Amino acid sequence: MEPAQMFILHRLQSVLEAAGIPVAGLADYGPDVTPRFAVTVDIAASTNPTEIEAAAETILANFDASPEAQAIWDAQQVHVDAHTIILGNDSNSIAIRAALKVSYASMVETRNEINTIIAFINSQFPNANLVPLANRSWSDVVAATQAVIAAGQAG
């Protein structure tokens, strides 16, 4: 099986599972075969196998296996994966968040020192009117990171 077919099957399985269909197996017979896809539903995991199979067949009939649809889904997955990394509980996510928190703490310390200097300058030169730097909370940093990811600006 070619990598492109594997990616399409991965996307199809994700769509089926998002619809609540317990997938036991998938097949891709290629773009020249009708029907192109076949799904084996895990009957044991279903309370209503007839409805589940009908829903699966509807999804298969309407599934867009075009390279364009795959490219759109792949781009969306990058965003989903990035959000998962920021919020996840796996060891990689925790390590990335720890590194970000160390950097964040360093920036807060730096801003606090700059604000001390600004306060001193303002006290010595009343017309200076320098504005202290604001610090973001950790939740602000996470929200801003998610916004950068959602806007496609992280890569």
C-alpha cells in the first residue's frame, strides 16, 4: 500500500470514529474500483449494528478521497497536533510546557527588572512618563500560543 493510501485510510478511520463507528478494519481498493473503500464494523462494540453499518456506508459513499481534501485535512491535523502538544499530558507535552514555563519565568523576571528601572527613571525625571511593561499570565501565554497555532503562524 502506498503512503498516500495509508494517509487517506487514517483520515477515513478518524472520520468514522468521530461519528461513533467502532472500526475493526478498513480497505482501500484504489481510485479505479467502485466502491473504493470497505469498512468492517466491530459489531461486538455496537449496541445497534444495523444503524452503525448504515452510518458507515453513508460516510464511505460521501468520503472525499481527493488529494486536495487530504491536503486540507493534513493541514488541520498539524493544528490539532500542536494544540494537543500544548495541552497534553504525555511526556513530550510536559517537557515542552516545562521549557516554555522556564522561558516565561525568565521573561517575567526581565520585565520586572525593566519595570524597576522605568520606575527609577520616572522618579528622577517626572516628564519621562515611561510606561511599565505588562506581564502576561500563564493562561494568557497558552491562549496566545493557541491563537498562533490556529492562525497557521507556528510553522
